[in-house]
Amino acid sequence: MPNKLTLTQMVGEVRAGRVSSVELVEAHLRQIERLNPKLNAFVSVFAEEARAAAKAAEGRRERGRLHGVPVSIKDSFDVQGQPTLCGSRLRLGHRASEDSTAVARLRAAGAIVLGKTNCPESLYNYETDNYITGRTNSPWDLERTPGGSSGGEAAAIASFCSPGGMGSDGGGSIREPAHFSGIAGLKPTPGRVSAAGHFPVISHPGGLLGVGGPMARTAEDVRLLFEVTAGYDTEDPFSAPVPLRQPDLGGLRIGLMPQFYDVPVQPAIRTAVEKAALVAEQLGFPVEPFRPRGLQRATELWWFFFGRVPAPFLQRMFAGREQEAHWSGTELMTLALEEPEPTAREIIENLAARDAMRSALLREMREFPVLLAPACGVTAFRHRERRWLIGERWIGLLEAMAPLTPVNLLGLPAMVIPFDLTPDGLPVGIQLIGRPYDEELLLELAVRLEAARGPFPAPPMAR
């Protein structure tokens, strides 16, 4: 089955003429038809458009790096002529006038867009459900979530309905679904991959935490998608003219963070991180314990900017239409509204505190340019599950995300790759955290770790 190839393999097979673009598109459309009724990963499938694009690709002499290869797009990126609903009834009637920058760059490289994938309302949840498309289920266990907010994208990729595509991440929304679904995902430095044409708008200073980034089944595939979508864009104020670079892993030392301070992680997650540390050492990279100084308030500050600051705006957006709002869009908003509305002084003081934390961590990362950490505190949870007992301590949803959210607060790049399975067969990812604009270093290390790890199994229903 050509859809079981990696994205990189698909590129090679098409270029060599052993597989046609038409065959690839048809194989993915058949897989979508077979599995999407159970998964509900797609908001819309552009079957006829994809078939036409595949036929056109067959006769094209000029070939980009993704020539004739299908991809999927999270339903928060504009695709020309298509709605960008983000799971919200308030967006009904919207239709994009042009492609987002990321989609335009994928198309320019020859990629064929298969469809748009599901997300929670306004991307404001760690699981994927809404009133328009409904609930997305994990291909590993239909009673569990593939995560959020890029949950539909993760489920589509993990189940071979798509070889890769675009997600976005404001509090772990690429990395948590990648970990839950057994795939790879990169949260870049803000501006490294343009977020122009993304909703909610994240390409301005009000979008301090959020970025767009690639997701695929392997780190090598993520690297290819990153190289195609990265680049300066005047439409994204965070964008910087940082060229693609060859990473130098000589002398690299890795800092090991088994958890975020005293917030526990499930035993299987700790085991996966320990296995990855051992593999990294076998590859010649020293791994030493790392406990950051002065980041104790990082999760609190992330919640301030992700939860408390936007909550009043969301409340006003839903005003008079509360009955149309889905729980996935209001759960965190309601939690944030229990706290006082932020003042201008708090915002300024917390921005200053955030900058001080970032500078302090980057000084420590001169010694350890890469940090190895859990991808999350828990594995894929059952729909609407919100509390977990780890050892003798109960943790809630935001504590479970503690390994993820400081990365958003501090504007760092981070990569998640699958590395192990729990005893009951759920995927477990690990997280590599880097310094700003060090995506190439993270990607190269991730590729080497995956090669040493060996092939990762697919979900049983997709095999």
C-alpha cells in the first residue's frame, strides 16, 4: 500500500516513477473512506480537487520537493475557497480568499492538499470535539482522544489517511497530539514558520505563545516539511530572515529533565525518557541531569497569557450566543474566568518576568543546548478525563501539560517523537527542547534517535 510509505519515501518513489501521484492520492482517499467514519479526523476532504491535482502533477516537468505527494491541513489554516471554521458555529459562512502562507508554500513545493482536519472550538482545548464536525477519536483506542488542538491532524497521520501536514501549537497543541498518537511533531520558534493566514490570529504580539508547525509519522518527514514551510514572511511580524542551516552536533551535551519540578509523570512516560537518554548516550551524546533554575512560575505565567488574558475577550465573543458555544471552547475559558481579570500592570510585570526566565534558561542552555523531557505527564486519555493518580498524587489537566507549556511561554522550539509503548499498547513520546532558531539541531538529533530506536508500530486498526 503506497500510503504506508513515509512522506520522504513517497517523494522518492514519485520522483523515480515507481509510484504515481494518482496512485498516492487514491490510496489515501480509500484509507480515509475506510477509517474516517470511526476516527472523524477530517472536517472536509477535497477528493475531486486532489484527484485533479494528481493528474496535473503527472505531466508537470517542473518538480518541487513535495511533487505529487498529498498532505493534510489543520482547520485553522486558510485554504483558498474553503471555510476556516475552527470548530465554531460563530465562523459559519467564512470562506478563505487565499491560502495561508504555510499552505501556499506546500503547494509551491508540489504538495496536494487532501483535506482539512478537525480541532476543538477556537483551538482552546487538549482534546478535539466541536458542534460542527463532532468528536475525533484516537486510532489507538476509539474511546480515547488523539489530543488537541491538532487532534484531527494527528489522528489522520497516525492512521495512514495522510502522510503529514500542518498543525499549530499555543500550549502543546502539536506536541501533545503527536505524543498521544504515536507520530512526530515540531513546535518551531515563533516566526520560523509563518502563521499568516491562521485563525485565531497568532502572527502578532497578541499571539505570543502560538506557532504553526509540521507533523508527520517520522522526524525525517517533519524535517522535510519544515524545510519547505520555513522562511521569512512579511505577513508575520514575528518572522525573522533566518536561513536553513546545517546543524553541528559535535560536542553536544543533553540535559535530562524527567519531569517539570515536582509535577509527576506516569511511570511509562518516565521509562520512555530514560530509554531515550540511554540511546542518546549510545550515539555519543553525554546526558546529564538538568533542573532549571527560576522556572517554578513558568506554568503559572503560561496560564496567565493563554488562559486569563484571552478569557474576557472570548466571553465577549460568545455574548448573546452562549448556546452556540461548545464545551471544548468554553472549558478553559470558564476556568480562567474564575480568576480576576488581568490588569495592565499585571501584564507588563508578567511579560518582564517571562523575559527574565527566558534569559536565565538560555544562559543554562549554553552548557546543554538540548533538553530531553517528557512530552506530557500522561498518555492518551479517555474522552473528557481530567484527573489522574500518579503514585500518591492526583494531577489535573494543566499539571499534566506542565512539560509542554513552558516551551510556549519562553518561545523555544521543541520536537516530539514516539519512543515507546505502554503495557496496554498506547504510544509514548519524548520531547527535545532547544534554543531559539535551533530547529535544525533538534530535527537532526530526532532523526538519529528514531534511527536507533527502530521502526515504530502503527495503530492496530490501521495496520
